[in-house]
Amino acid sequence: MLDVEFLPTWYPRLRRTERALAGYVMLALSVVGYVAWCCVATHGRVAAAAAESYQLDAQLAAPTNPAVDPSHTAARVAQLLNAAGTLEQIRSKTPMSRQVMAIEEAIPPGVLLTELTIDPPDADAAATQPDGRLVHLRGLAPRVADVANCQAAISRLQSVSQLRLSAARDLPGPGTVCREFEMTFLLSSNGAGE
């Protein structure tokens, strides 16, 4: 026959406390593990971002980049110097800035000038258009009457000839309809534009 051992009354409470303590320890270990996993994942993402940043810096600093290529830069500087020389030649032959200012001053209030392009002089254009250089003008006006007023004001300038309205269309917008227009004319080199 087996001996029956009677346990004291505090022993079951000790076992429950021991089990609860083991559960708390397991919960604490899982929280610590999760935090460690988050730290490792964040560190990995930071390292990947740093590597990508380093790679981009290396690509920008590489001499194969056309923006840093000395021959490309020298060609661009030569092109700009040639353009500056051509501009100086044009300015020495005609008071172009005064003529452009006269065109801008002739535009009535409420009309917005969006583009003014003057074709550069060349031998072919001089043969076909001996009177001056071809000018392309674009603008926006609130009404059709404003386009007509602008055309009349520009045509009154002494240096302007052969003015024609090449295009006009309505641009729908919120509330009002705006009128976009294009004009072409010849700008003579002998007129002062005043």
C-alpha cells in the first residue's frame, strides 16, 4: 500500500504563484523578442537606405555624367559665347530693345503678352523679307474686342508692317472665357518704334 503524503495548505498557492510567474516571464520574453526584432528590421532598412544614398552619390560624382564632362561643358560654353556674339551683332545693327519695349507699351491694359519671338536674321530670310525680321506674338485677352484693340495698337507703330492675326481661339475656364491669339508681323530695322 502506498503512503499518502499530505501537503501543507500553502503548497497549492505556491504552485499557482509559480505558474503565474512563469506566464509573466514568458510574456516579458515575447515582448523583448518583438522589440528586438523591430530594432533589427529598422536597422536593416536604415542600412539599405544608406547604401542606396551612397550609390546615388557615387553615380553623381562619376566623371561619365554629361553634366560634369569637361568636353560637354566646354562645348556648351562655346555655344553660349557664340550666341552672345550674335546677340551683340544684332544689337549693334538695330535698336531692337527699344522696338520690343515699344511693342510691349502698345499692348492695351487687360491683354497679357505670353510670348514674343523674333526670328534671327539669315541670308534666305533677307532675300524673301527685305523689309525686316519676322515677329511671332502670342497673348491672352478677356474679349474679342481686346484682341482687335491690341492688333490696331501694334499696327500703329512705325517699325511694324504686314501685321496679321494668324490664330485666335477661346480658352474655357472657371467663370469667364479667355481669348488666346497669335499675330505675326515684320519688324523693320530702320524704324525706331516710337
